[in-house]
Amino acid sequence: MLDNVFGATIHHLTGCKNVTVTLNIHYLSPVNSGTITARCQVLHMGYKLAALDGFIHDEDGNQIAKGSGTFKLLREGANV
């Protein structure tokens, strides 16, 4: 879920497709039912790379997971 939120955030901000370079997730507690919400924060947005942190919470506000990732931006016309 965090990988998708990170990628969608980058695409929304830049219009670029992107691929995951690294993804680290810490699972903190299980969730059996209800709604879960993911949020992220952009730590760095460069021309080629982006770094983000994110959190997943259940509907009671309990933290379910946290993670970070680095993503390569696939800009049109740029050498990959």
C-alpha cells in the first residue's frame, strides 16, 4: 500500500512515471477489519530521484505500519 501511495504522490507532483529503487516497511500491528489510511511526506524531490516517508493508520488512529522509499523518476526524453 505504501509503495502505491508513494508512486501515486510522485506522479501527481511531477507527472512522471516512476519505479521503486528501495522500499523499507516496518509492520507494527495487525488490522483485521475497518478502514485503513496511508499518508506520505516527500523528503526529497530531485530531477532523477525522490525520497518519501509514509504511515498507515487504522480507523482508530493506531499506527499499523511505517516505511520509506526511494524512487527513480522516468522523465520523457531523459537517459534512464
